[in-house]
Amino acid sequence: MSYGTTGGPRYCERCGGTFFPKYDYAKLCYPCWRRRQDAEGLLDIAEMEISRLKEIAAEAERRAAMARGQAEGIPADMLKVMLLLCHPDKHGNSQASNRVTTWLLQQRGKSA
């Protein structure tokens, strides 16, 4: 039995044991109150871990989606349009247009 400084004995709402409350608002004996506090602390820790794991899962999904997008390549119809837009004949046979056209032609085998 715990002895407090406020009022007479009370019955703990959790275990039904008699206790002398330290505070007027106390409804639990100290052992039951302590167990509840410990459980709430563990719950807080578990919720933080769940949030952390959700963030990790979201990041993994984002990376997987990016990897799938890269693996699929450029769609064939989009590749054709891109080749037409950057073809060296339309850009004075510039070095940049030759480089981009060469890269796009290499993507043909990778296109969806």
C-alpha cells in the first residue's frame, strides 16, 4: 500500500487495490500508474519506429519506381519525335545535336 499526503484511502481503478493518493486527481495506485506510463512510453517509441519504417518504405518505393522507369527506356513514339527535333540536319550539324542524336539512337534498343 502506498501512502500519500491527500485525503483518505481510495481504490485503484485498474487493480482495485487500496491506496492513499498523493494528488487529489489520482485514480490509480503508483504501481498501476507506473505500468501505464511505461506502456505509453513504449507506445510512443513504437509509433516513432512505425513512422521511420514508413519513410524508409516510401523511399524504397520511390527508388524502385525510378529504377523501373529507367529500365523501361524511352517509349518508341517519343524517341521518334525526339530524334526529329534534335537531328543534326535541323541544327547546322552542331556537335551537340550529333551527340544527342547518337545517344538517342543508342536508346532504341532500350525503348519500350
